[in-house]
Amino acid sequence: MHKLAVEVVVTLPRTHKDIGEMLSTTHASEKAVNRQCLMKIAQNIRFLARQGLSLRGDGTEDNSNFNQLLLLRTLDDPTLHTWMQRKAEKYTSPENQNELLKIMAQSVTRDIAATIASSGFYTLMADKVTDASNVEQVAICFRSVDDNFDVHEDFIGMYAVESIKADILVEILKDTLLRLKLPIANCCGQCYDGAANMAGVRNGVATQLLKEEPRATFTHCYGHALNLATSDTVKKNKILRNTLDTTLEISKLIKFSPRRDAIFHKLKSEIAPETPGFRTLCPTRWTVRAASLQSVINNFAVLQELWDVALDVCTDSEARARIGGVKANMKTFDFVFGLVLGQRLLAHTIIHDNTHFDLFWQFVIQIQEKFDISAPELPRNRKAPAQLQIGSSEGDHPCTVQDVYRPIYFECIDFIVSSIHDRFNQPGYIKLVKLENVLLKASKNLSYQEDLGAVLECYQSDFDVSRVSTQLQLFTTAMAEFDQSDICIPFIKSRIQSISSAVRANFSEMHFLEGS
């Protein structure tokens, strides 16, 4: 009887319908209608969530985005129209909406976790941010590489925290890994900002996770490091600092005044209709400020005309003083010099030699002459203080205005080069460079043993050491037919992607190198 009961339980769902459907066809049709309408409601929620639109909207619940979209769909679906006429059990309440949203979110998170797990290894990324309600939150993302060497960065969620101490952040990251069923042993990298709680050498988040997984190489976010290097450079140079301050003031005068903004657009349509509009100065990302400086260059004539018109219509004494100050600054040669230098510097197009300085100087002089800017002048020769004088010869004084501004040009380049070197010269970055060098040197038939030794020292448990050398030799032979000048990491990636999976199996250790 027990075996018979087990057989019935196993086979019943496959061979028999629901008992309610067997007793009543009305019940069966009602269930089908309910499921159909519930799916419509779920699709409604998915659409609004996918587009980043609020379900509630403004006003009453009847006028919410969710209900109005659902009512729109009833025009093409009589069944859904009848469903919406019901007084209760429509599954449209805020509680039902939140429950369906939560189910969808959990489904998406599980899919992301499964994708990351299938990649084998991952990099953990986190950053802190304060939201509009002044609550500190931690955003968590994962970076992984699939079997085709395509990089994926997946946002997992934001977690509200009362404190951003390192211990609390570590617990949040561990909790996230536990919920996603991702072992910390598969974490091959960490990427945060350079704050003490994240990158501190004693108790920072990176340091604490490295104690549990030594292969979880910490890298100070490259974007953040470059941003800091650029910031350091600008702050050390007076002309660049003053230029950016003036550009920021221009942004405020235009964008915070609808009247001046309207005047600007009117003048632009008359004077320079083909040029791009004015770009505000980004308050946080220094590396994108080149676009704002370029927009000042493009609209220089429009801005000069704007200040004249604005002074005629403006009656507020404080605003008039600010407009007059910006107008006067834009007439100085130092502003034009800093404007062009800052644009070239932030756009990463400057070259460190006299030829490029001469071209740069010619461009600055063209702007100075075109917009009637005050000409550069030689500073008055001054004697050095008596305690600094050596011998009786005359001091070294610039002979031309070019000699005055040439050191500023090269000083800024040297500043940013040294700042980038200092910011990027970190242990995690050096380790990744060695990983890259193994692939590049093997592709070009150069000696890679030193780099390979450093890689194996850190990742020995992840490699079949006996097969690495053999596969690298095969890889060198396979890449011999290509021009060495074309070989780079993206080129290597494209070549590996182009071969079949069967052939790629012969380079299993190379697969790990490329994925890392």
C-alpha cells in the first residue's frame, strides 16, 4: 500500500488535473482568467521598473502610473477590463505591487549570481554614496569575464548603513557573498576608492579581505586615481586654478539664471549657430571638464556679448559684480592661456616637446588676437634677495613672453605625469601588469619567465604549472604570423575568440591568464 501511495503521489500531477477543474469547468476557466490577468499586472510592473518610472506617481492611487497604464491596456483586452471592474481581489494594491517587485528582483539577482558563479572568478567593487535623503549607502557591483572573454559588470544593490567604518562594510560585503552563494575563495580582485576605511593598510576593507583571501588583489579605482591625479595637477598651478574658478563662475551665472540662459541661447543662434552649446563644469569628475573648457572656447564671442547684455538688464549689485569680474577675467591673456592648456591637458592630447608647445602657443595667440584679449607682457626683472645671490652676474630673466609661459606649460605636464605615476604605482596594479606582460611577451616571442614567476607565486593554486610553459610556447608559435606592432591585449582577445571551442581547449591555462 505504501508503494502504491508513493506511485499515486508521483504520477498524479502528470496524469490528472486539479480536483477543482475536474469537478467544474467554470472553476478551470476562472483560474485561467485569474492567471492571465495576474500576468498582465506583473508585466505592467516590469515595464515601469525597467523604465525607471515610479509606480505610484503623484496624486491618488487611482491616478498612479501603475493604474493608468493598466487602464490603458484594458482598451485592447476585454478580460482585463472586466477584471479591473472588480471591487476586491484584483492584486493591484501597493502591497501586491511590492511583493511582485521583490520576486522579480530576487529572480534577477539569482540569474546574475549564477552568471558570476559560472565565470569562476570575480572582482568585488564597492563605493559609498549619500542619497537625497542624506542616508549613507554602499553600492556593490561584481566584475567577471565569461567563457568568450567578454567583461561583465553587474550592479547587485545598495545597502543603507548607519556608519561607513571598515568593519561594518566588510560585514556587508561578506553578507552579500553569502546571500549570492559566491565563495570568497573565487574573489581574485577588489576595487574601491582610496579612502582610509576602504584602502587603509591596517584595518581597511581591502586589508581585512586580503587576510581571508590573499589572491583578492586590491586596486585603487583607476577612474578615481586619474581624477585625483588631475586634481593634484590643477591645484598646483595658479593659472589653471584661476581658469577653472572663472569657468565655474560662468557656469553658475548662466545655468542658475533662466533669464541669462535664454539670452545666451538667443545670442548663440545669431552669432555661432553651428557650434555646440555651453557645457557646465562637472563638480566631481575632473577628467570630463575638458568638454566645459572647450565649450568656453567655442562660445567665446557669445559669452563676451552675453556679459554686455546682462549688465544692461541686471539691477542686482552682487550679480553685476560677479558678471563684471568674469568679463574682466576673460579679457586677460592668462585666462585664455589656462583655458587652452586646461582643455588640452584634461583631454590628454598634450605632448611634452617644444614643437607641440609652439603649435599650442600659436593657437593661444590666435584666440587672443581674434577676441581682442590683452596681450601677454614680460614681467619686470627683479633682483634676487641678497642672501640668495651667488656671484656678481645678472640673474636669468625671460627674453620673450613665450619664455614666461613655456615653463608653465611643461610644469603642468610634468605635474600630471608624476601624479599619474604616483597614483597608479600600487601593488595591485603592478601585479595586473605582470599578468598582462606574460601574454604580450609570449605573443611577441620575448622572455616572460620573470613575469610568469611572479604570477605563479600568487596564483599557483589556480594553474596547472606543468602545462603553462607548454601552452605559452604553443601560443608563441600561433602568434608568430602576425605583425608585432599589431599585438596588444584587445588583439589577443579577438584572436582567441575567433578560434573554435575545441581548439581553445588546448589553451586552458591561457584561458585563465586572459580572463584574469
